[in-house]
Amino acid sequence: TNLEDNQYVLSPLSFEAKFRESDVAKCIEYPKYLIHSKLQSLSIKLSRTQLELSHRLASVVTPSTKIRPLFPEYRPLVPVSENAQEWWNYAFRCVGRLNRRRSWMEFYLAFQKRKKYLQLYKRHAYSEETSWLNGLNEFELSDLRRIEGDRSVGISGLMLWRSIADSEYEKEKQRREESSIVKRSILSNIFGSSTSKEKECDDIPITLSADELSELEGFTLDADQRLTEDSKYCDITFVLGSFQVHLLKSEHEPISSLDMGMVSTSFKANADGSYNFALSMLSLEASDRVTKNSFYPMVCRG
């Protein structure tokens, strides 16, 4: 069937997005972060029953701000009757966090998870590309999945750890290539060309120093702080081709409608804190067809 023959609550979408990040510390001609997105059209058609149902679903899905559990990342997912021990542990951790007696313990546990995850993820992601990283066995793979499924570690934390692991791999790879070139030249001068000895040199593990690790973490955490004050920080643009909302009767006859032309918005910020915001709308029409034979069927037009 053709798209025109179907009835959609939300019409099919066509969305485009572009993202670019600069790796230099001085961005004068172009911003460090460039984000351009475009949505061709957004059309919604709802009957009265569908509108009431959407309101009821929104009221159920919307989280309540009146009652919120303490430290939900520690809260067990099972009822108290099924596993009381987990709930006692949850209460113990919450009380320790409130009186700050477990702050250092929680920090130490997070440090242990981070240290273990960096090594497991690096081996899991790059073991097939290199000979000096061994793949994970079933036990280590289960540990990796367990840390990724740990609710006390947020998604932003996991992405930060992965960025550090990727940076560590690139640094280790660079050091290994430089060390391999030097050792090949020494071995070739002493023993002549030897493939087996070169392979043994490639398999020697390389450990990053504390200064190099801190340099990698600083590169990941403080990438935005290294920008010069005269640099451009970000350029964000969003364009919506058209926006339509139609409320229909049961016979798919329109009751009221809202038609909006092209909307474009942009936000540009500099490293010194200055910014520029712009918003433009091509057209806007709102019609009311509830009242029959009305002299003012158009509520607004602009």
C-alpha cells in the first residue's frame, strides 16, 4: 500500500543530523563543536479518544516529584518479601551515604570497578586487531557485562571510561610502534634480520606510566577547558520544515488544526562565555471548525 492510503497518528519522519568535533585548542575560524540537524516535517493527527488516551499515558509515565527513593541506583529490583537481605544492604548503604561514613568506601569501590573495566573493555574491543592483547574468556566477559549492567555506574560514566580505554590503547600502540622500530634496528645490527625475534619484541607488554595515565585522563576530562578564550565553542542549528497538528472526529473530519511553517533556531557560543541565540518562524495558522457557520474559522494567522 502507498503511504497516502494509510492513517498515521505520527507521520513517517525524515531526520538528518551532522556532528563535528575539532581536536585543536584554538578554534577561531570554526567552532569546536558543530551540530546541524534538520527535520523535514512533523505531522500529528489525533481523534478525541486518542488524545484522551495520550493524556492518560503521559500522566502515568511522568515521574512523580513528591516521593523519590534515596539513591535509586542502590535500590533493589525485587520485593522485600523475596530478598530482605538486599533491602537491608540498601538501607545500610543509604545511611552510610547520608552520614558520609561510606563516602571513601564508595569511592574505593568505584575506583576498583573503573580499573577493572578499563582493562576488560580494552581487551574486548581491540584483541582482534593486535597480538599483544588477549581476548576475554567467559568469566571475564561476564564480569564486563556485570559492570556495564551495574546501576550504580551511569551511562555517562561508562562512556567516559571507554574514552579513557580508547586513549590508553592509542597511546600504548604508539609507544609499541616506536619501541619496535628501535629494537628492530638494534637486532638487525647485531643478529641480522630475524622475524622470530621481532615477534618476541612485539609481544612484550608495555605499561603506561602514572604521568601518561594522568595525561590521558586530563585529555578526556578537561578537553573543553584547554580552549583559548578567543575560540568558538559551539554552533548548534536546528531546522523544522513544517509542523502540523490536526484534531479529528471519528469520521476523520478535522475539528481544529495548527499549521506551522519552517522553523529554524541557532545557538552559537564562545569560550569566553558570550553567546548568540536566534529563532525564526515562517508562518503560523490555527483554525477552529467546531463552531458551524462561524465567521471567524481562523483563530490566528501570521
